[in-house]
Amino acid sequence: MAQMISLDKQVKLLSMYAGRDKVIRTAYFTLVLWSTKMDPEKAKIILGLAKQLSQTRLVLRQLNHPSMFQASRDLIQDAKTCADPVDHSLNSVITGAYTIYGFCEVIAWLADAGVITANAAKWFNYCLYLWIVALFAGIVKSLRSIVLKTLRRKDSSIDRLTLIGLSSDFISAINSLPFKFLWSGRLSKRTTATFSLIASAIGVYRLL
């Protein structure tokens, strides 16, 4: 894939926070998927490397808080002048969920490291719930955009690709729930890694 992407695009992609995050995420799920095809000893090594990539993403996400707060502030300021209230509401849900997600993740991260006294697992679960809310709102937003563009005879290919990515992540997220709901806990590691890898690859593609 790298050979098919020009050096300029690679530099541009990796110079952005979102680009680095999506590339690391793609590498992470590639390793997880690869580990399912190995013997336990080799898989343990590969998963150890994957865990480092996951921790890297967690640390880098802490640098994204200012931009999320700014995005939330901008949405509040634009509430009365937005041209499409429904789209604005969905964007607000998505941005708000990810902003609160960041706050919960800081607590979970510090608790997991023993810096503060808190139930890390509980706060990480809050992050999962907020992620599912954001994904669901994103799916509704994409479906609505596809319908509107189809009625107006406009190209909706990007929205369709976005829908596939969000839906893939949604499938994996529901499977990670700590309680029985829909298909939670029923999918194999290989299946969830495949869906997550699809979502990650789409995320990278959209930034190119």
C-alpha cells in the first residue's frame, strides 16, 4: 500500500494527528489479526508489540483534548445560525461524546497507572459506552447524508465509505460490551480484528 502512495501524501498523512492515529491503529489491528494465525508463543510476542502501539495511541490522544474542546465550543456558538439543525445536532452528539470520552479516558489511564485511586475498568467502560454513542450518531448522520444526496442526485460515495467504516467499528464495539447485548461477546478475536482493520484502513484512505 505504501508504494502506491506518493511520498508527499505519506508526509502529509503522518504530519497530522488524525493521520498518525489512523496509521498506528491500522498497524495495531493488522498485528492482532496476524497473531490469530500463529502459535501461542509467537502470538504472544506480536500481541506485546500491538499493546505498545495501543498505549502509544492512548498517550497521543491526550494531546487532542484542546482541539475537542474547541470543536465543542464552536458547535455551541454555531447552534443558532446553522443551516441544517439535524446535522448540527448529530455533530454535537458525536463531538460531545468524544470530548467527554477524553475526560473519562484520562481518569482511566491515570487510575490504571496507579497515579490516582479509581476503578480503571469502570472508567474504560464509560469510554466504550461513549464511543458507541458517537458511532451510532455517526451512522445515522451518514445514512441521512446518503439519502439526501441520493434524492438530490449528488455523489454519496464518500458517505457510503464512511458508513462502512463506522458500521465496522460499531460491530466491534458492541462485541466489547461487558454485558449481554445483541452480539456482545459472541464474535471471535479474528472477526472483530477484521472489522476494526477495515474501519482503520478506511480512516487512512479518507485522509489521503
